[in-house]
Amino acid sequence: MPKPKSGKVSEPLSLREKQVLALLAKGLRREQIATHLRIKAVTVDLHNKNTRKKLGAKTIVEAVVIALRKGYLQAE
């Protein structure tokens, strides 16, 4: 499966991926997100990796920007 161009979503984000992304956008760190969602930090990392891949983003910051533009996240 070819890598999508930046900003082009190849698959919809899962609920958990959206939750992790929203918490990152609020400034929480991976350990804080893990505690908040009651998951392990490595699971947060996995969700971040999957989110970046689905959004075609090189960094998690780029993924947040793309998600905001696409309406997957709401700016607060």
C-alpha cells in the first residue's frame, strides 16, 4: 500500500487515535496521556505511529495540524 501524500487520509482514524491526538494537541505528554487513558506509554506511541501513517505526516505536530484541517479535531 503506497504512503499517502501529506494531508490525504488513507483510512479513518480510530476513536482511540483521535483521543490520543486530542490530548497531544492539548499539550499532554505521552506518560500523561497513558495515565489519563489507562493505557501503557508504548500503546500511546503505537497510536501516534498509526495516526502519522494514516495522515501521511512525518511528525506528530504535522499530524495534529492535518487533523485540525480535516476536522478530526476541534480547536479549543
